[in-house]
Amino acid sequence: MTIQNFISQIKNNEIDIVEHTQKVIEECKKLNQEYRYFNTISEELALKQANEIKKSVKNDDKNIKNKKLFGVAISVKDAICVKGVESTAGSRILEGYKPLFDATAIAKVKEEGGIIIGKTSQDEFGFGAFSVNSGFKIPKNPFDKERSCGGSSGGAAGLSQKLDNHIALGESTGGSIVEPSSFCGVFGLCPTYGLVSRYGLIDFGNSLDKIGPIGKTAEDVSILLGVISGHDPCDSTSSHKEKEDYSNFRKSCKGMKVGIIKEAFTGEVQEEVSEKINHGIDKLRDEGAEAEEISLELPIKYGIATYYMIATSEASTNLAKLCGMRYGASEKLEGSFNEYFTKVRSENFGTEAKRRIILGTFARMAGYRDAFYIKAMKVRTIMISEYKKAFKRFDALVSPTAPMLPPKFSEIEKLTPLQHYLADVMTVSPNVAGLPHLNVPVGYSNGLPVGMLLTGDHLQEKKLLQLGSVFER
């Protein structure tokens, strides 16, 4: 059944929400043994919420009528704080940390009756394209357990494919919502930067991080986006855009115009991926959309370099606080500050986290800041301008979400760090520009899902959902 039908049955007392939640938790435990999608399953919190919902239904509480997530299971990427539930961002350095508050997005989910079922596995602090850089569990692809779920919201995307009547909260800095959604065959929406509050998100890059929904359908992600979006005075970068209902998007794409990014179909894109994306473009045409090729060289050519200069610089700054003095893991106080600081971070950060801290620290050093970080910020401005020109002609831009099918773990082990970074080649530029983008499942090749990326202008999420809904049918 659809999420909306499920919510209606809960409200009408046709489903016992406590029994249902118990079954969901048991299913999650079984999935976790096989696929490793959770770092933490919040059974106690979920059952407490379910009992509260059951009580409000029994008492015929009039407030339940307009609850938008009433009884829906919501998983949460481990980088998003949930009060009283271990939240580690996939890093050993935060092991045991239980926040004393809810992230704004979580508070909104709870207010609308969503049931928090646990924290999903991810790359450490979001540092990765394949969810193999975790300090804890590495999730397995729902179609082939020898393959990656994508990263860094790998657990969220894999669970979304496997679990019914569920929507996941993911987070993206450079593609961490849409890429795992592509590898797992689900819809994933990364919203416009600032549309969803970052308050309570364990940060990676302040000017890049976004919280967004992952679900089986465009309708599912639209429901959750409508709940978590809106201005938040706790976040200075939060948009003042008037809150809207994203679930009422028009489901026809007749007359819409999409631009096919020419440069996105060259280079290392696998033939099987290009073939399925072209089938997806043909389907949009069949549904009445106009599609034509456009050249957008700058974002494809310079996206990776620009993104990694900005992202590592900001990550280096943000992770400096995890030194064992005020936040994160700690050790016995001995030696000089530098010795203590070095020991804590060396023992608790993973290899990729250390690499990005070093890269970012170098890019921010006196004498290098202008040559690297400031130059990258200038390129970002030019990149945004390039996109804005394209959106004067088109409602959305089309490219593959990932250049490859989900790779095997044995193949990933052979990749260099640079090859890891190049997996994000399609997704980093929309993130750098703060643009909304949606992964749409467009088919399968050798039993593995292929995702098409739809990128829209700022605050035009409805247009993306409108185009994406074509593939629900």
C-alpha cells in the first residue's frame, strides 16, 4: 500500500500501530544481521512513540487528523542527532555520544507522528562514495550483497529498498543522498541548500551539507520533504521561503523542458548506464516533455576539484573540535597538548578522515588559502552562474547519477583515493551550487539498478518531483 493509505489505516484504527512497530523492529533486526543497514536500532524509542500514537487514536484525539507521518517508520542517517540515541556520524571518535536534543528535522518528524526506528550506517562523517569508510558497519547492496550501497547514506538507501511503509532521512554534502539511491534503486531528493535546517546535523562542510529524504516513490520523498522543510531560527543559513506542501505536485510533465548535459555522457560512464539513461529520456519525451542537448562543460570538468577544495577545508575546520578535550573520545590526560591531541585523533579517526583533514588543513594554510580555497570559491560562483543560464531555458537538467553500476567490494579495494573521488563526478557540482537534485530509478542492467539525475533551479523541488513521478508509473 502507499504511505498515504497506510497512514489512513492507522488513523482509522485498522492497524494496531504497536504490533506493527514491533514487527518493523524485528524485521530491521533481521535485515541488519544480513545487510548491516543500522548502526543503532532505537527499539525503546520507537515503541514509546507507537504507544503514544495508539493512545491518541484510542482517545479519538482530534489532533491526529492532520498528522502527515502518523505511524510511518522513519530511519535516520547516523550524522543527524536524535535525543537519547547514540549518534556517531559513522565515526569511532563519537562512539557513545547520545545527544541531549533533537535535530530540527527530527523534532518536526516527531511532531507529525513519525516513528524513529534507528540510525543508519554511513561513511565516517560522510567521507565516501561507497559507504566503505565507516568506523562501524559497511552496508550491503539490496540486489547483491557483494556490492556497495553507495555512499555516504548507504544504510538509508539500502533500507529504503528493503523495508515497506518507511521513509529515510539522508544527508548530502557532495552526492550522498542521490548516489546511494541510484545504487539501491530508490528515489532520493537532495533539496536546495538552506531549505531544510542543518541544526542538529553533525557537520562535514557548512556551506554544502543538506538533509533530505529517501524513499520508494517520488510521493514518499515529497511527504517527508514537506515535513522537514521550512525556516529555523536555530540555523542562520536556513531559507525564509514560505513552507509548502510538496506532495501536491502536478503529475504530468507535458510541456516541460529538460536539458541533456552532453559532457555527462562521455569519459568513464559505463555503456549500460548511458543506455538506461537514454531510455529514461525517451520516457520523458513519451510523456510530453521536450528534451534537447546542452553543453555544460564547467561543472563536469572542474566540479571534483572545486568540491574537494571546499569540502576538505570546511571538514578540517569542523573536525578540529574533536580533540578529546571537550567533544569526542578521550584518553588519560598525559603529555603535552599536541601529544594528547595526536593520540586521540590518530586512534579514533579512520584513514579517509585523516586524509581529508590533512588536505583541508593544507588548503587553508597561510600562503595556500588564496591559491586553493579562495580560488575554489570563485569557481563556485562561476559554476552557479552557468547553471542559472541553463535554467533560463530548461526546467531541469539530466545526467547519470553515477557513472557506473554498483561496484563489488573487491573492485572498490583496488581503487586509488582519486578514483574514489571521481565516483562523485556527476553529483558534486549540483551540491557545490546548492541546487536541488533527484535520483530517479530508470531501469536495471544485469539485475542492478541505474539512476538518472534530475537537477533543478534553486527552490524548484516540485518540478523535479513532477518529472520523477513519471517513473512511478
